[in-house]
Amino acid sequence: MKVFQTFDKQEINQYVFTNMLMRIVAILLIFIACQDVFAMGKNERLIRDYIENYKETAINEKARLGIPVSIKLAQAIIESRFGTSDLAVKANNHFGIKCKSYWKGEKVLADDDELGECFRKYPSADHSFKDHSQFLRHHRLHFYDHLFEIDSRDYVSWAKGLQDAGYSTTSYYARSIIHLVERFELYKYDGSSLGWTSPKATIAGLSAKARKVFSLTLDKNPYRKDGTFIHNKPMSKPKTKKPRPRPVEPIIGRMIHTVKEGESMESIAKFHSIKIQKLYDLNLMYFGSQPEIGQMLYLDTQAAKPPKLKRVNYTKK
């Protein structure tokens, strides 16, 4: 205690308290700064496991329809949050593909650009990977045809082309794909290397739409060198969005059956091993009525409103 001989007891206590407080603040600041890094470390392990689980499927799909392995895996990681999103877990949808009017398979509802949007549901993740290949290679409106002119090793151009073609409304979608391809060296699965670009002589022979991809510029990189995401500061004058109406139907996580031609409440109840009266009650229908084709019936939760019913024309005897 010789150091404190010239100080009274109150001054000593104040010194000790101040010293402890400064240490606590320093520890807290270090802890906060490391949170993103810790999270990325955990996520990185999950992402590597995801890649290991689905790389063979992606390789097979490249051989079948030509989508680069690096691009498919990066998209799947983003769209499914490396297999942990609700869509991936409950609907096996790893690429965020929506129903569209021509989709004949099972469906689920989830919030995206709008509330309660319809997404495709698959029997397995492999079905999702295969449907993604079909979606890009044989799109009804040919949005992605020109991408298949680009060398599969040129992951940067493929990423820019996907964003430009409207696969995602996110402005940094291409940057996210490129970041994942480079961070996890996914380009190796396509026989490529870091930063590989198509030779100018090759580009000259492509269609005008494909050549346009090479002139596209990327948005500012939203990632730090350690892989964590840079959170944008809120704008001083945020754009006001029009309020979106809440969907009448519930969101993902509810089992849904879309009524097909030739089906009845009785056949649907039998198919799903559910009591007929319960099916009527869940969908707010009176016993004996039948839903129109294309209507969605809820199998495990209460519907917000009844489906449209088939009209019965009565004739006098």
C-alpha cells in the first residue's frame, strides 16, 4: 500500500472504481466488435457443410443442363441461407423459386417482395436443385438463355447476368454470389481460378444480349475482408413505401393441398389421412360442399376464409 500512502481512502476507492470501469468498457467494446466475426465463423462451418452435402448434386446438374457448379451452390447458399431458411426446411425450396401460373406441384405461402407469396414445394432438396436447372435453362420467357453462351468458368459474368436478368431484386445479388464463390473457392468445381474472365476474342462471337453482360458494372462491395456484411447506415430521408395489405391466407409452415380436377373433399381427406369433418371445419365449409379446382385447402390449421365452392345447378322436376 506504499503507492497509495499520499491518498486518502475515498481517493483510492475512486481510482480503483474508475480503473475497473475502463476495463469493463474496453472488454465490452471488443466483444461487440467481434460479434460479426464470431457469427461468420459459425456460419462458415455451416456453409462448408452445406457445400459438402450438395456439391455432387450441383456437379451432376452441370453435366445435365450446364449451370456452373459455383453459381448453383452460391445461389443455393444465399436463397436458402445454407439450408436453414423456412422455405428450405419446410418446403425443400433452396432457390426461392415462386409458383407461377403454370406450376402444378405443391405450394406454400411466404413473405418476400409482397406478403403471402406463393412458392414451390418439393419432395426433396434434390428436386429443388433439378427444378432450378430447368428454371434457368428452359425458362418460358427465355430470360436466362444468353447466360449459357458465357463460359461456365466466368463466374463474375454469370453472377452479373443473373442479377441483370432479374433473378433477385437485391441490388448486390451479383456481389453476394461472387463473394461466396471466391471465399469458398467454388470456382474450382468448374475448373476455373480466382478472377477468371472470358477472353475478349470469345466475347466478340457472342450474341448482343450476352455481350451486354460484360459491360455491366457491379454495385459497391457490401462485404468486409473478413466476410462480414457491412450494414448500411439509414438514409436521412427514407423512401416511404405504400402499405401492403395483409394476405388473407396464412404464411409458410401450414400444410396446403391444391384441389385438382376429379378430386373431392372425401378423396382429399382420404389421401391425407384426415377426418372429413375436420377438413370441412378447418376450411370453414359446410358439410357436403365441394371446392373449385385450383383452390387451396388447409390441412393442419384454420383457414382465414372458405375457398370458392363449386356451383350446383338445380333443375325443377
